[in-house]
Amino acid sequence: MNTPLNPLDLSGRHFLVTGASSGIGRSTAILLHRLGARLSIVDLDEAGLSAVQAELRGGGQVEPHRTDLSDIPAIEPLVGRCVAANGPLHGVVHCAGIQAIVPVRTLQVEGWRKIFAVNTEAALMLGKTMSSRKVYAGEHGSIVFISSVMGMAGSIGAIAYSMSKAALDGMARSLSLELAPRGIRVNCIAPGFVQTPLLERTGKLWDEGQRKAVEDLHPLGFGKPEDIANAVAFLAADTGRWITGSVMVVDGGYLAR
Amino acid sequence: MDEFLAEMAEILEEDTVNPRDELTSFESWDSLATLSVVAMADDKFGVNMSAQELQRAVTVEDLYQLITAKKAA
């Protein structure tokens, strides 16, 4: 038997990556592509998608799809277009998300529903669609949802975000049980604070002292998008073949206290 | 019946299903499909079926008859 030299090899596999125009999604797309995968990259930011596509010239095919993932009924047709363009899917990595610091007294129904739609309901619809025999390639199936330490630990102003991520973790556990017989693994990654455009936007609400206080909650400092992309690759590839229904914490020690 | 067939097609991951199709001929006819039919009978017909009751069905039409008979009872 030939053993692949690279246990993270994804040659010949097709992954759909959401939120791929920036941050964790962008780093994930770049790494999975370097590992040999064909990609369908999805984001609302069309210019960002084009920039990532230009960066990924050579190697496996990369197809951009501009989509608003809060439009849940649009996700199944989106996945259909991805399969038509790039073949059946081996995996989905849902990195797209909304993070907003909104205290309970100013939290509005429309706001928390939008967060829940993108962070949680879109993930479920992606998982549901991926499980279809018309979509799934039939082997090496792996779904990775980017969750958050906020799904396990509270933080002021993160009520809706925490709700969406805790629900995501719970959904993934049950989904993993239903999809295991088809050979599709379902896992979450719970990052701490990672230096992304999302964090920069949130960080504008902080003064330097608050920023330092948040960073000090991480014994290893803020993370980089590549730290999360590396964990995604591990779960996406056969290195994660015996892991399903889990939440992998990648947080620089945030939850260790 | 048409709505039932559409629901069954979705559960069995087929474009269409016919009343006389045998359930075991579908690759997707498994324990989760049975659970889906139980949920569909409750949601669309207001009937509580058990997975054991559904095991008596051989064809798609048998399922429909089991559900509608229980609703009428």
C-alpha cells in the first residue's frame, strides 16, 4: 500500500468554503488549495473573492460564488451551482459569520435573527444540503463549522453571538450522528480572538486598555487566521478520520483559566 | 396523494417517486428515512405513527394507506 507523503493531502477533493474573502475563511481557502483541493469559495464580498481567486492561480480549480448566506433558501441552489461547476463535494467549511457587540438592553430582534441566520441556520442548511447523495462525493466527507469560545464562555455584549455559536455546537453534534453512516464527519472549531477584519471592526469599540485586557485573556496572545486554517485542514483531511461530533478549541489558552 | 409523493421524494432523495415503488428499492430507505416519515405523518397529517407500524409497508402507496387509515380511525 502506498502511504501518502502528506497526511493532509486533499488532492482531488472539492471543498466549499464560506466567508472566503477575508480572515479565517481566506486563510482556510488558501491552505486547502495548497493541499490540493478544488474550491468553491463563497462570500458576499465579490471583490474579495476575486482577489482570493487571483491569488490561487494554478493547482485545483477555484470557483467564486457571491452569496448572501442570511438568505437560507438560496443556499441549496448555491450548492447545486458549486457541484455543477466543480463536481460533487467532499466537504464544507463554514467560516462566514456575523459578530456584533450589542448589550441586551439595545439588542433587537432583527439583529439577533440576522446573526443566528448566518452563524447557525446557514451552517445547518449547508450540512443538510451536503448530506444529499446528489451533492456528496460519497467518501472522505468532512464538514467543519467555525464556532467560537463564546459558545462556551460568556462575554459582555456577546449575547446573540454566544447564542448562535452554542447552538451551532449542539447542532453539529446531532448532525454528526445522522451523517456518520454516510461517512461524513461533522466538527466545530472554537477559536479565541483571532486577528481578522471582523476583530478589527469589533476592536474599534475598545480603547487600548480594553484591547490589552482582551489580549491578556489569551496566554498565547491573539491568534492568526492561519492558526485556525491549520486546524481546519487537520479536520478536513484524513488526519481527522476518527473525529466527529467534536468541538476543537483553538484559543491560545482563553478557556484554560 | 401528490403532496405525499412530493414529501416522499424529498425524504428518499429522488426527483420523483411512484406509488407502486418498493421502499427497499431506494438507497436512502433507512432508519433515518423511517424517522422522517414518522415526522412527516405528524406534521402534514396530524397522525402519530410508530416506526414499527411503518414496517408493514412494502410500497410507497402502502405507507400512504397506513397513514390515511390511521387518520380516519
